[in-house]
Amino acid sequence: MSDVRAWDGKSYDRISGPMEELGREVLSRLELQGDETVLDAGCGSGRITQALIERLPRGRVIAVDASASMVASARERLSEFERSGTVGEDSGGLGAGSRGRVDIRVGDLLELDLGEQVDAVLSTATFHWISDHQRLFARLHAALRPGGRLVAQCGGEGNIDVLRGTVNVLLAEDPYAEHFRDWRAPWNYAGAEETRGRLLAAGFRAAECWLMPAPKQPEHAREFLSTIVLGPHVQRLPEQLREPFMDDVLAALGDPVVVDYVRLNIEATA
């Protein structure tokens, strides 16, 4: 199973402007004729899904996310597209759904089975939350028709190293240390060459991967950090320590808050 963490879809949708900015750059790399069926693998609250739908006037998007909260927010955001087609209902799996313009499903990418093959897969800010990239890429390859393209971006090797280093100092101190003694970070920030090797091993006939720095200064720094970047830390703490922890994090990071993102870009052909 993928490493599902708790998400607040409404909060994510409200403050994920930096992620949308990065995601739109990834979407711009995906060549489309406008009539394809495209999988949005890890659709989140649907910001990039909406931009993808707009590029497919005669096509269709299947949007999958492991978080029910994210999917609920995506359905709310994409209600106008639901009216132009029927959105598939959750049925406990990822089998074939509706044939409308958007089909939004709760599902685990490591167990992906769409019941059909798609022309392309788009994914932004998702793969680093999944530990088993080899299985992930195998499932995505199986979902693509021969010649179909995977275009993706996620956190890569070196991602938020500076920010994590600052936070790790706090985690070693009271009153937080006791809550993180046996904690394992939930991220998989992979390198470019190892990722290319995994893609080829999963059956892709061609793959190109590269890392790039992409620092961001989020407008709503506190909510951005507590919802997205440091969500696993905050959720591990008891309720009474969560706000003090964020106070200490912001004091340690200083102003402005810079999230030192390093993104792993992926382009592959099935």
C-alpha cells in the first residue's frame, strides 16, 4: 500500500498556489491534441486537474488520489465539469468508471487498475509520498497504452534539506523529542539516475529524469508548512503541542520563509 498521510483537502486547495505554479510548468511539457484520455495520478484538490481538463476539450481525465478529503475538494472545485459529464462514484476500487469529461476516484496508485489504458499520465507533487517507486512505475506503465507518455514532477534528492535541518534541531529538543524517537520520515526523495533505472526496469522504453532547484516563498507560510511540508510532523504531535511547534518552527526559519524545493522531473514513454 502507498504511504497515505492525513490531508486536509480544503486547506490544501486554499494555500497550494506554489504547488499549482510548479504543476502548470509540468503540464506545459505534456503535448496533447485535445482528445486524449489522461490519468492525473495524485490529483490533490484538483487545481492542476482543472487546467488539464481545459486542455482536453474533446478528451477525458481520470483523476486519482489516495485521500478522500482531497477527492472531496477536487469534486467541489470541478463541479462545472461534472455537469458536462458524469463523475464516477467510488466503488471500493479503481475499476472503469464513467465516460464523462472527468472521473474522480479515491484510490491507491500502488494498486492502480483503471480497467482501461490511457494515452498519458500526468503527476505533480505526489510520487515522493510513495515509498515503493518500482511498484508505482510498474502500475503506471500498465495503465498506459503502448507509446503513451508519463510526464511527472515530485520532490527529489536534496528536497527541503535546509528546512528539514532546521526543523530537526527542534525535534531533538523538549517537548518534541519524545514524540519523534522512533519516527521515520515518510518521504522518498529519489535521484535522477536511480529513477530512470526504475522506469526502464518497469517497462518504459525511454526515460529522461533531471533535478532542478525550485525555491518558493509561500504567501501563507504557517498554513503552508503545517498542511503540506511539515504535515507529518504536526500530525504526530499531541494537539496541545501543534501550535507551539509551528511557533518555534517559524521563529527558527526567520522571515521570509523559504522552502528549498528540489524537484525531480520525469518524462518517459511506454
